[in-house]
Amino acid sequence: MKIYNYLLESISIKGAAYLILLDPDKITEELLPAFVKHCEKSGVDAFLIGGSLMFNGNFEPFIKQVKENTKLPAIIFPGDINQISSEADAILFLSVVSGRNAEHLIGKHVLAAPIIKKADIEPISTGYILIESGVTTTAVYMSGSLPLPRNKPEIAAATALAAEYLGMKFVYLEAGSGADNSVPDEMIKAVSSVCKIPVIVGGGIKSPMAARKKIESGAKIIITGNFFEDENNWDMIKDFADAVHIRKPVMV
């Protein structure tokens, strides 16, 4: 089954899907096996792998290690074209539609496309929308793009609709790693009310209840990452998964 179809099926069965972002620079090789096994046991649906910066040169071995320790899909969340590997199952083919930097709208994609084809991994076209979060996030800085104002849900809705009309399969509302504020629920409602494609929401989601509110507002996929870099929070992964999977009992 294609990973895109797997995600749609997860949404259909569970009401929404829950993914965890793994940054090779933030989790050690020693902790990785135990963490991904714990995530799978706790109800996580898939992993995103990548980051805006990559000091760790072991990107491909990192993905391989993930695949050796879980049956869950490994989906690349690329910060640059050097984050492509045949070890992965798929890659989010991200276009920063909230910005006007041509390199991140189409430029990098032209360079990446032949590499993705050679790697024989599934590209999933995704409209990436950066949302103002209270701090200048790494994604905003590295993309050279202004985030959308968090008090302008109509701009986000129009941008997401444009991404859908361009043929993208997902729209991703991103507050950014370590964000002070997550994507406003009102903005998620505005986007999901006009778009037929699934809405992904990530950044600054720090509690199961916050995740549930995103789902109730129309999100179909929730991403967390930075929050679980602290081992003390690992026991909350199941609570997050239960909160996202609205057709299951929720624990908060």
C-alpha cells in the first residue's frame, strides 16, 4: 500500500492520524530503538524524519535504524535536498506556499525530483504554510519566508485552497519546532472548512487536550516532535495518540 493511501486509511478508521517527528540531531542512536518501539506500542501511526539543519551526517543510517525497530512508515520531512534516502518509505514533497521565496516554492524541488525518482520513494505533495507562533522559528529563518499572521485565518484559508487547486494532497499548517504558540484553532477551522484535502497541524502542541482541540477544529493529522525530546514526556505518547484518534477513548 502506498504511504499516502495508508495515511488516508488511518484517518478514515481512527478519525485522524498521529505522527511523531524524529530529528537525527536531537535523538541519539542509543535512545532511538527504545523510543520508536515505545511510539509504535503507544499507537503512533507513522514517523516523520528530518530537520531544518543537519549536523548529524548519519541521515541514511538513522532512517535504517528506525526501519529496523518498527513496522511503522518512515516518511522524510526534508529540510534540504540532502535529506533524501532510499531507506525511507516516502517523502513529503513540501512547497512553502505561504512564502514568496521561489527556491522553496519550486527551485529546490527541481533539484530534488531526479534524486527522489532514483531513490524510488513515494513523493507526497504537500502545501507547507508557516504560521506566526510568537518566535522566529528555524523553519521561518531557513526558508527566508514571512509566516502568515496568526490572527488572519482568511489568509491561511485562501492559501490552503490555492495549494489544493494546484493539486497538492495535503496542506500542512506549521507553527514550527519549539513554537511558543500552536496554530490557532480558529485558523484550522477556517482552512478545513474550505479545503477537501486533509489538514496537517504541527508545532507547539504540548498536551493531549490541545491535540484533541486541533482535531475537533478540523485537523486530520497531528505532528509532535520537540515535546518528546525530553524523556520525561515519553509516557504521554499514548495519551496524545488516544486524543488524536477520536474514535478511541481519550486520556488526558
